[in-house]
Amino acid sequence: MLKRSLLISLLLVAGSIQAEEAAPNTEKAKQIATTLCAGCHNPDGNSQLAANPKLAGQIPEYLYKQLKNFKGAEGATPERVNATMNAMVAGLSDEDMKGLAHYFAGQTLEPSVATNGALVEMGQKIWRAGDASKGLPACAACHGPAGAGLPAQFPRIAGQFAEYTEAQLKAFRAEERANDPAKMMRMIALKMTDKEIKAVADYAAGLR
């Protein structure tokens, strides 16, 4: 009986520790967001500049992965190279990055909008069905029909700046960005023309 009680106690303690680990310090993260991140992304993650992505409402696991990719482990070259972001995350701990990821994920997204009506039909077709003739898969297969993403690997794209999404697709195509698992995005972007990239990016900006 004593052994059983001891086992239950140990399980309860373990569960309590896991619960604490699963709850990042978002209050501290809010302070970091206000002082460190606000200049580019705004305190609530709703960037007003298309060069800087909207972080509000993004999948927390994805945000955490990107922060880790921007920070080179033990002095190594970061997996995702961006001079500004590499410098920003240099002093962040793993706990800080987890906290920021959950803080921004918990903010309400103020979505962008689609503006290029001439490309909506093309963007919609590629998003929903891809282009089988050149082996281009549907964007919805990984990012969801409404662009909400699939944790933790595939980010939310709905409501993101079209200009930012376009820039990232072109960066993948040129292999200037290479932190996609199994080169998935690089292989997809390689099959897309500039016009198709622009169409998909604009269509995604209008998804809700």
C-alpha cells in the first residue's frame, strides 16, 4: 500500500513539473516583446510594415522553431540567416523564446488583405489544387484550406502580408532561406514562376 501511495505521489509530482514546463512565462515575454520586438513587429505582433511579418495568432511551435533557427547553437552559423533577427535573438534563452512564441500566438491577428484582383483566380487554383502538370502540390495540403496552418511544422499564412509571403517564397526558390524540413518549400518554390508566387501570396493575404 505504501509503495502504491509513493508511486502516485511521484506521478503527481512529475505531472506538476510537466505542467510548469508546458506553461511559458508570457508575462516576461510581454516585456521582451515591448522592448525588443516592438520596433519591427509591434508589441502585439501586428506589424505595420510588410517587410516584417505579422506574428500575432501564429502557431507557437512554428514561432519557437524560427527563433531557434535564427539563433546559432554554440556559436555555429544560424540555420536561418538574417542579420537583424540573428542579433535580436542572440541574448534570448530557450525559455525566453518559448515565452515569446506563446505570447505572440495568443495575440489577435489584424489580417492583411488581398489587393490584386487580376491574380485571385490563379492564386485560388494553385492554393486549392496546385498544378499537376509540373508537380506543384496544393498549398492547402500543408497550410490548410483557410491558411490556418498545421502545427507545428506548417505556419499560418492567412492574413499575412502578401509582400512578405512573396519574399519568402522567392528566398526559398533561390535557396537564400533553407530552414525548411527536407527542402520541402525549396522544391515547391522552385516550380513556381514569379507570377504564380505573387498570385498565391496575394490570395493567402485575403484568407480568413
